[in-house]
Amino acid sequence: MSTTAATLGGELARIGLTVPTDQLQALLTDRVAAVAEQMHITERTARRYFDHDTLHALAREMALSIKEEAPGADLLTLPRTIAMPLTTLGATIAALVEATALGGADKDPDQPAQAMALISTLGVMTRDHDGDLPTVWVPQPLLMRAARLIENTADLVHHGCPLPPDVAEDVRPHLQTTLREDAARLRALIPDTDRRSGSGLWAVPDNSS
């Protein structure tokens, strides 16, 4: 299963997505069990059906489920269509810093890197801002990526992940609430029409060739 998870991870990496190996193993375990039950075969036999083509299709399925985040795209090159207030910008950077610290504390090597990349991108967009503050124009997928990371961090806090040494345990409920509020503030900036149907602009790359 670890080898299959590594192969799936490689397929995801080809389209710009990183997922912790333990999460991929859990996903594949569930998929294998479902196939075994449906076909009335053993799980060992069911694993044979998860060949390269199946894993390629599964990777695309996972990417399409978050296509609004423009997986694999360079955020700096996307149209900046949403005005982010400075107060939301500051709260988002603070929340992503928490995602960096807490993701590392929970031994998830990918989340801190993703959070730091978003912080860097927000910094560049603020530096490059052409117009009067107090808003900074950003692409919609950036909001989607940041909101997901912050929500994931709130879930980590809720499930008892280790807090940084300088954070008291009794702060945990407040931290969780604040992170969820920060994510909700980001999602509130996304137009309702896009939330219902997707923007249609963020195609998942086809790397089948």
C-alpha cells in the first residue's frame, strides 16, 4: 500500500498537488475496501485493480474536486479579480503563520510549505498593488487555497494537535474559533455564483501524454 500511495503521490505532483503519504494510504485503504466489498473479493485481490491508469484517473479526480484552487497554476499569473480588504489580508497572513507552526507541530511537512508560499504570494501582490489602498486585488484561487489551509489548521487544533511552546492550552478554543472566522471571511469574498457552479477558468492539466 505504501508503494501504491507513493505512485499516487507522484501522479498528484505532476499536476501541482502535494498530499501527505499517510493521507493517501488512508484514502487508498478505503477505496480498496470499497472495491473488495462491491466485487465480493478479498482486499488483496482488489489491490490488483489499482494499476497506473487507475491511479492516474484517481489523481485527476482529486484535482478536479478542488479545481477552484487552480491546482498547478502559478497564482501570480492569474487574473486578480477580488478586492481583499487590508484587515482581511492581515488576518489571513496571521492565520497562515499559525498554519505553518501548527502543521509543523503535527508533523505534516506539506502544510507549512503551502502556507509559506501563500504568505509570500500575498506579500508580492501587496508590493505590486497598483491603486489606492485599503484593498489588494488577488485571484480567486488564492482565497480558496488559503481558506482550505486555514480550515485544515482549525481541524488540527480541534483534534488536539500540539500547540507551539509559547501558546497556553486554554487558548485552544479561542484559536480554533479565530481560525474558522478567518476562513469564513475569505470565503465571503468569493462571489455566490462562483461558489455554486465554479468559475470554469481553472482547468486541471492533462498530463496523459
